[in-house]
Amino acid sequence: MRCFVTGASGQIGSGLVRHLAGDGHEVTALVLPGDPWADAAFDGVSVTRVVGDITEAATLPAARFDWVFHLAADQSFWRGDEAKQRAVNVDGTLQVLEWAAASGAKSVVHASSLMAVGLTDRPADVMDEDSVVQPASSRLMYAEHKRAGERLALEAAGQGLPVTIACPGTVLGPWDHGRHAEQLLQPLIRGPIRFTPAGGVNVVDVRDVADGLVRMAEVGRPGRRYLLTGHNLTYAEISDLGAEVLGSRALRIGLPSGALRVLAAMLERPGLVLGWKPPATPDEVAVGARYLYFSHARAVAELGYQVRPARETLVDAVAWYRETGVWR
């Protein structure tokens, strides 16, 4: 198949491009001008690069592709990035969907987010594709924009575009060139003290997500959402498992979410005025105190999706950070 991937130099994109090329598909990757991660992301992989931007329709290629994977996104939680994020996550998604429809793509996979599904206050509440979004999550900028992108994808599916929606868990593993996953793991598992938020999150291996995306292109049902998730773990459980992998005996301390929320709220307004992003936004603190727990039963039943043990993922993530010199 001729495949086109946006967001191809990100962690999921890097895993997907490698998976597709390894299966013998012809892969074209859209990269931003001056993309700092592209060389490392595509090292040793047969891939054609196209320089462009999803917010500028004229930069999308005129060539036809069988499979389109739309992974490009802005993941900021800072309100100062709101206009930029809407341009990428909403307007850019519309550009890609319209371009894919005009080019006659046979399958389009749109990468959304678990934030578009919702958050819960109780670890016993495990959500699935049909869960109703919790009211508290509707105030989160990133969640708002990802839900808007999903609505556009569903509208396109209603008009005949063969598009499916993927909601990956919190991705860990190799190819984290942008160090997004490392920013989560660093305070949890490294240093003389390990700091953990009060809530929990679903973690999944990047290689399992890449495989799930390919399966969606192959056999996914258009207009359907699939949760490509892994293991529901508290931040404390991730911290302890990571410390075990590292052989660390560092003390683990739980973060006081109430005090952090107040501090983050106090810093938000002056930060917006000054154009300065604080270490943690109110949205980030709120998410860390709640639970993103999800089932991947639909993906297993309809796609044959599988996940590997969380410990294996952490072992390989740590090995990759050490091999690439991110951690010494």
C-alpha cells in the first residue's frame, strides 16, 4: 500500500513508519520545515519525506495514497498556545480530511486522544469507546480541541470517507525523540526522590499502538472509534515499576494536588500576560489528580490488537534513553 503519515517524526509516527516500512509498504512522511527530529526518527527506514504543514493545504502532496494516517497534533495544555493548537488540532484536521477525501484514500486513520473520551475521579470507572465525556474534562483546552477533531472525522465518515478514529493511551517506549514521554517518566522514576501525582493513567507501548493503527487501516470499521490502550496504573505503580527496572531505592513522595492546583492557578494569568509557560498548568495538575482508565476490548475483538507487559515497555524505554544519551 502507498501510505501517507502526518506527525511522522513524533514517537507514535516513528513507530508507525518503521512498522509500515517493515511490512513492505511504500511510506511518505509529512515533515515540518526544519523538523529537528526527522533524521533520527527515520534513521535506517525507507521513507520519502515531503516538507509541508497540515495548516497549509497547498503544501499537501498531489499524489494519491491508499492509506492516510493523521497523527500530527499540538499537545500543549497551556492556554497561551490555544490559537496555535486550534489551528493544528481542528483546522489542520479538517484540511487533512478534505485532502484525503479529494485524493480518494481507501482508508484514513485519525489519531485522537483519550482526553476526548473523558476523565474520572474513581479508579473503578474504566471507560470505553462509548463512554460519556465527564463534565469536568470539558473545560480542558486540549480535550476540547481533540473532541472537535473527532467530530470533523465523524462528519467526514458520514459523507462517505472511510475514516476510523484512534485514541492511544499514554505512550511509552523507544523513539521518544521529542522527549514527551521522558517528561512524564523523569520525575516518576529518576532522581534521589520520586514524585507522584495522586491519580492514574493508561500506559501503552508505542510499538503496540503502531501495530493497532495498521490494523485499523486494514480492518477497522469506518466511523468507529478504537481505544489503543494498554495498562491502567496509578502514577505510584508506574513509579515503583520504573524504580525496579532502574534498580533505584529512591524515596517516593506523593504530590499534594490541592496545593499544586492553587499554585498553578496563581501562575497562569501572569504567565499568559508575560508569555511565560509555568512548570505546570492548572489543566495538567487537574489531569494528574484524576484517572484515565480505559478498556481496549473493542480493539482486541475487532482488530486482533494485543499489548505487551508494562514492565517490558519500561525496560525498553530506559534502554533507549540510555543508548541515545538522554539518560546517563
